[in-house]
Amino acid sequence: MAIKIHNGKNCPCPADCIRHGECKKCIAFHRKRNEQTYCEYLKEKSEKKPVTPDEAIAGGKKLRLLDYGPCAG
């Protein structure tokens, strides 16, 4: 079952293809290729929880700005 996220008049897809703005054709095309439509990608992206600062620390290593003071000139 397809969830209608956008209507054809306001198609958010940046691709310039023959199915642009025609939701049914776009969904059918991407289903055959086992791919997400751009609308589904946007919906999934909007539903993700934001990353907290603690989760954004690469490799779990805490960075202190004072450690980089000499690099700032």
C-alpha cells in the first residue's frame, strides 16, 4: 500500500525524468527496481530522531576546544 506524501503538482524530486509529478508511475517504476521513491526517502529522513551531541562524537573521543587553542594562532 502506497502512502501519498506529495501530490504530483508539488513533486519534490530533483530528477528530471518522464515520470516527474506522476506519483503512480513513479512508485511503480521504483517498485520494479526495488528502490525507494524520493518521497519515501524524504519521509524516512523526516522521521529520524535528531542526533544528540553525545552521539555525534566521532569514535567516542571527547574533544575539548581548549586543547586546540595553540592551533588557532
